[in-house]
Amino acid sequence: MKLAFFLLLAVTLSVTPAFGQDHFGNWPAGSSPRELGKRLAENWVKRDFEFQSGKRPFLIYPEACAWYGSLVTANLLKDKDLQSRLATKFDRFLTAEGAKNISPAEHVDYHVIGIVPLEIYLQTKDKKYLDFGQGFADRQWEKTTTDGITAEARYWIDDMYMITAIQTQAYRATGDKKYLERAAKTMVAYLDKLQQPNGLFFHAPDAQFYWGRGNGWQAAGMTELLLSLPKDHPLRPRIVKGYNLMMESLLKYQSADGLWRQLLDHPESWEETSGTGMFTFAFVTGVKKGWLPRKTYGPAARKAWLGLAKHIDANANVTDVCIGTNKGFSVQYYMDRGRAVGDLHGQSAALWSVMALLR
């Protein structure tokens, strides 16, 4: 009798999927996260930097975000060659000449660059990357506001990936909880100021529009933080509450094709891929970690990835990406933003979706 019981238990355990795994397999041809992740990462590693073409003088945040996604993807794929090429690509910035392309500005868009050397350190344990990356996190807190968060805080929702990512990565690399405290405290301040009763976020206090990618930055930032924030952390319940409220609202605004729109609450606006990729990252991670009900969010997460995969072309460029966007003051401003192919905002978000699916 006991033997029969244990045999039944073994069979049950062998066929019972982990959180969300029943929704994240059996991919149609051309949509496998492993296949597309490899192609997306190769797309990034082969690119020149924007400062090499004269477009800008410094390494900038979309490059760092795509790089981070590529590094994590390569690690999950156990592709040592790709990992090596991605790490070597950074070495130029460790030289006096290459450092000239790192901005000294006290700004979230430049300090987030530290996520790249910190990820390289996590993969290689080479301390030179740790020292370089940790400096970005420390410099961000050299000037603080009266409530103890970085003076770089603008209360734009974009910040909630930029600040959270670098501080959380510094915690992962060092184990020093001060970085996690910074990220959590700042996140709660933004939740209190910008999240609306419907769960979504205005772009900024004076830009009261539910911009897709802006909300995507917020969703991705909360997700990255929750991945590292201990379950017993006193601020975790507040952040989980904000996360769940946002996910519930996003579920309502997902289109039939699985994507989300340039303005989330305007059904006449176009389906946009960078915000979609960030929401996919948040949904997939939430389902796999058990933060979100599998039966409700699993199918939505799968639909989001399959919809996004259709917007990755033969050259591994993501299509229908909203171009770089400052805060705007009319619906028409957001509706008229250009749609790019291969823009790194879209490449990054697609890679983050891959990360979540491969974990």
C-alpha cells in the first residue's frame, strides 16, 4: 500500500508543472524564446555604439538595457562564446580613452549604465567590473532629497526602472542591503505619488497620460526589485500591492493580439512593442514566481509573448517601437510619436521577456 502511494506521488510530482510552466512551452515555429533570445542578443553584440556614429557623445540607457538583457539571456542559454563577446564589448570603457564616452552627468539615464558591468561581474567574478559598476550606484546617492531618496528623482515613471535597476544590481553584486533599501524606498515614494486608482501611472505629475512604455518602465522596475526584495522586508507588501493593482489593470487593456497600445486607455492608438515587452516580462515573471494567479495571467502572458514575437523581423529587429519620448502634454503628442524598427527600447524589452521565459 505504501509503495503504491509513493509511486503515485512520484508520478504526480513528475507531471505537475512548476508555476506557469504549462503556459510557457510548445511554442509555434519561429517563436521559441531560446531561438529568438539568441538572435536578439547577437543583434546587440554586433552593433556599433551610437557615439561611434556621432549620434550622441556618450553611452546611453537603451544600449545598457539591451546589453543587460543580452548578458542575462546568454547566461541562461549557457552560451559561453556569446557571454565572452558581450563582456569583451565593455572593456573599452575601462580604459582612459573609453571612459570619455561615459557621461559624468548626475542623471538616471546615465547611472543605469552600471547594470552592465555589475552583470558581467556576477557572471565572471572579475572585480574590475564590480568596482566600475558599483561606482554608478554610489554616485547616484551622493546627493539626496529631504526624504532620503536620490536627488536624481524626477517623478517620471521612467525613473522607476533606471533607479531601481542599478541599485538592485548593486545589491545582487555586493550583498549590501543599503542598495536594496534605496530602491525600495524610492519605489514606494513613486507609487504613492504617481499610481492612480485604476492601477496605472501618469507619465509625470504634469503629464497625465497612460503612456505605454512609461508604464512599462514602472512594471519592469517593480518586477526587478521584487525578484530580490526579501519576503519579510517591511516595504514589500506596499510594493506588491502596487504591482498587483497595476497587473490587474493591464490585463483589462491587453489587445486581442496580445499587445498593449501606445496610450493604454485609448483603443484607437497603435499597438506598441516596447511597452508590450516590458509588460510581458512582468506577467511571465509574476506567473512563474507565483505572484499572479496562473490560470488568469498564464494565458495572457503567453499571448503577449506570441504577439510580440510576430513583431521581430528576419534580422532580429523589433518593429513598431515608439521612438524616444519626453513627457508630453496632449493625447496627440503621444499618438504622433514615430514608430521605429530595431530601436533599442524595443530590443531591450523583448530581451527581458526572453529572460523571464528562460528562467
